[in-house]
Amino acid sequence: MAQSGLLQQPVLTPQPREIHATQLVTVQSAVVTVPGGDAEDFFAAHDLEQTLTERGVVLSPAAGPTDLTVALLRKESPEATQILASEHLVFEAPMHDEGYVLVSQPGKVTIIGETSAGVFYGVQTLKQLVEYQNGVAQLWTATVRDWPAMKYRGIDDDLSRGPFPTLAFQKHQLEVFASRKVNVYSPYFEHTLQYSANPLAAPPGSSLTRAEAQELAAFARNLHIMIIPEQEAFGHLHHVLQYEKYSDLAETPHGHVIAPGQEGSQPLIKSWFTQIAEDFPSPFLHIGADETVELGTGRTKSDVDKRGLGPVYADFLTTIHTTLAPLHRRLLFWGDVAWNDPAAVDRLPKDMIAIPWIYWHEDSYDKNILPFKNAGMETWVAPGDANWSMTYPNDSGALDNISGFVESGQRLGSTGELTTVWNDDGEGLFNQDWFGVLFGAAAGWQPGKSDGAAYQASFGRTFYGDSSGRIDEAQRELMAAGDLIDASDAAFWLDPWSKEGHAKGAEMRAKIPAARLHAERAIELIETVRASDPKLREIAALQAMELGARRIDFIGMKFQLAEEMSSAYAKALALKDDKKHETETRDLLESISSMNGRCQDLRDAYSMLKNLYRESWLAENRPYWLDNVLVRYDLRIQLWQQRGEQMDSLNDEWQKTGTLPNADAIGIPSATTKP
């Protein structure tokens, strides 16, 4: 269906709980009304009007009748009561906070919500019911009754390990999140939120100012998203603790973990979260507190040796809970304490909310939730986007992890889900993360275990506006390529002439051709759809997707060319003294380095990818940190330029003297060397 563009049912993400669709009707003009006059509903109406305009629908024409009237109603209004009765539709109790009813008929659409959030989410569904094909806007007639499975549906976004988005891109993120019914955004801060009372650690050019924070929070409120910054308050604080001012707080000198019991720790934590509470008005504060691996190795060693790691950890969280009690917020924390010392869970305050995180496949995720549930604590679950340290996210793994973990959370009563994005090596591009994080949004809204295959088949249309099916096919090709070979950043940077690189190439050798064909097919599909459809949305994300495909293809090519160079040099070495094969020997050496040599191929590829990467980075991020990534490209470009020049010199010397050094002497792995 997607290939032909002829759909028998509308493609929607998240999938509504109940939908009965009938037909597509053409819409050329429309008017959106808010009979109740609610300000928040007017915002939803404006949001809808923007989408209708983008789809070619003329709004409120000055003369003549309109094709479509859209009314945004509250449940208690007489008109809403009449429509619900005539359509035999009931507003059930679970629909109160965010549920809605949508009735789409030829010429008229009615959206009914008990709250402004319900009306807003009905509008988001209606936006997806408007198709744009062949220059014509068409609307699905349908009846929808919908409400979320989980109360809190969110994204945790790493803003502390390299990339830091522009304020404009963050606003765009929030708009997209809201369109998928996300209601929580949790930016992750170690040191990149500027604090008025503690301004030392936040780097200029890569941190959020108070004015920006307040502007972002206000922007999010209109979209029914609450921002819950995660400020690490225990571990992951090296970028703070590296300053001498905070040296007395660290478990180890200039380390990563605050040492419980240090006099200045609680005043600092209180100062941070007091400002957060002022700038981000939500019911929650997120204190992080994961991976405190240094605890017990320095200042607290004697206490941990005496009482155990779990009690020391839990008691420090309890102290933070007491310190922040005057702010009247519930504390969220990462739930990996259950891995190390499940008994320590009972020591934690019961009104804290645990967020167990698991980013890989488990046959059952229940064991990660039950220690907190059994202790009487509320839980959210945190699956992962599988983007960290990857040239393109491992979306196959993300679909599996998200669907399984969220299903366990729903079944065991978790009230929220928080899909996580991490930029561990500082190279992550959020524009490559949409596929995974928006599946998390869908899984949190939809009841039960979400179908990754069905989501994947709809993503190109719902996110990019692509009715050809090419982007969905490109996504499948990328997933197939990434499943075949190591698509990590480490493999991308690995020197194939090194011992480790030689072994990696041998390990992947058999699967590289198929992986490259998948990646190259993805590139062709993306290029084709970009050239043929000027109405595509999210072009920067599509460019980042193509960058991922090109980097995966390069990984395969790099190891192939490295083996070809090894083989060519071995043959040249064997023939170097045979005058009858002088031309063949020269050709072999020039295949390694010349105008079209393999050293130059690798240099040129790194150079091209550097420029594409810079473009994608600046499409979403501030310039800070970018040079830390680009310098790696520069070093690889220089490496292969130098190797090419070295080989040119060896070729010249061979032609003069007939001598060539052994492969090992110039760093080329021998073709016969076992990895």
C-alpha cells in the first residue's frame, strides 16, 4: 500500500485505541472554530491551521463556502453532548486527563476533549488524517476514541557529552514530540545548565542560560509538555568536580562522584535544584544518581567497607530527599541500585520515583521493575534509542528493547516511560534519533506491546510526509546493513592497518559486501526521494540519515581497501625483481597510491564525510565541541595523505633501485598475517 500511495486505512502514530475510518475526501478550504473560547484550545486551533496550510488547504476564505469546518469542543458543552449521544460514543473515566473523541465527516470534523490536553491530542490525530497527494489535500472520514496507556511519556536527551542544540532546534524537538503525544521532555545535565549562584562549570557556548530555560519551559507548556531537567546530583559530575573549587566534594580527586558526608555537597545540590524548580515548574525533580562506580573507592571507603555500598548509596539519596523537601517536588532517580543491592531499595523514601533503565534485549524485564514495585515505589521505565557511539542508531535493537520494556512497565503498573538518548563519545546527532525516540512515544501511548514492524512501515509517511515508500525502504536497508557489520563509531575511526583493525576486517569480511549494498541502496533511495518530492518534511533529518548510510558504507569499504592494499603490496614484493612483470608491479603499487589509489580513496572519503557531518551538526547544534569531532576527520585525512606520499616515495625508489621494504616495515599488514 505504501509503495502505491493508495491506502485502505489512515497511517497514524501513535495508533489510536479505537478508530473506524471510511474514505478520503478532498479538502480545498477550511475554517477552524473554538466555540468555547478557551485560550489553550485557540492554541491548538492555530497549530492545526499551520498544518492545513502546509498541506495546501486555504483557511477561512473571504468569500464562498468552505469545504470543511473543524470545531474544537469541551466535553461539557451542549454541542459535544449532542454529538456524543448521536454517535453513541462514551467518555470513559480513563479518558479524563488526555483522552479525546474525533468525529470526521464530509464537511465537518468535531474534536471533543474533557481537558485542553485532550483537545490538543485530538488535533494531533486530525493532522495525520490529512493526506497530501499529487497536489491535493484529502481528509479521512473516521471516528476515533483514544486515550493513553501511560500517564507520562517522555524523552531523556543527553546535553552534556558534546552536542548542545540551538534553542530553535529544541523548540522544533518539542513541536515534534507534542505531535506524537509526548508530555515529558527531560534534558540531561551534568554541567551544561547555567546556575546563577554557581556559574563556574557551565561552558560558554554550550550551556542553557536561565533566560533560555524559562523561554523553553513556557514554549513547552503550550504544547502540553512539562520539562523535567535531569541534573546529576551524585555521579557523572566530573565536569564539575574537575574544578578546584569543588575538590573537597569529590570521592576521588577530580573524579566523577560526590562523596556522601562532605559538608558542601547538600548546599550545592539545594542551590541547583532551587533554581531548576523556579525555572521549570513541574511536579518533579530528576536527580540522576546512576552509575556511581567510584563510590567507596576514596573518601567513603571506610564507611562502605563497614556498612556496604547499598546502604551508603541509599542514605545519600535520602539525605538529598530531605534537603530538597522544601521545594515540594517528587524526586525521580535512575534505578540501577536494584542491580547492585536490591535490599537497599527498602531504605529509600517511598515517595521517590524509580526509573529502572535497560538498553538491551531481555527475555523478561520484570526483574528490573519488581524490586521497586514490591517496595511500594512508583516506577517509570527507561528503554534506550541505541544511538550511543554509533554511526547510525541500532534501530533493530531499539525497537526490540523499547517494545519489550514498555510492555513490562505497563503490565506491572509503571506510570511513565522515558526513552533515552546518549551521546557517549560526543558525536551523536539527534536528527538520526527520531525513528527510535518516536517509537518510544508511540509505545507509551499505545496499550500492550507495540509492533515495531507496523511502526517502521508507517514512519516515512508520518514523519517525512513520503507517500512513495522509499524512505521506509531506506530505513529497512540501513537496519539490515547495521545488523550485518559493526557500525560503531569505533569501527569508523579504527585504523585498518593496526593489529585491531586487521582483526576487525577479517571478522567482518564475509558480510561486508552485503552490508555495503544495503547501505548504498539506502543512499540511492534517499537521494531519489529528495529529488522527486519537494514537499518532504524534515530534510535535515533525512540528510542525517543519508550521512549514517554513507558512514556505514565507508566502514565496509575501508576494510575492503585495506585488504586489497595488503594483497597488492604482497604481490608487488614478490614480483619486484622480475623485469618481465615491471609494469604489473608498478600498477600494483599505484593501486595503493596514485591519483586513484586506495590511500587517496580513504582520504577523500573522510574529507567528504567531514563536510557532511559538519553540515548535519550545525543544522541542530551550537558550534561548541564540533572541532573535537572534526579533528578526528583531519587526523584520518592526514594519515592517509601521509601513507599515500610514503607509498609514492617507495614506488619511486623501487623504480630507481629495484628494492622494496617488507610490509611490516612500512606498517601494512602482511597479506598472510593472521589477525
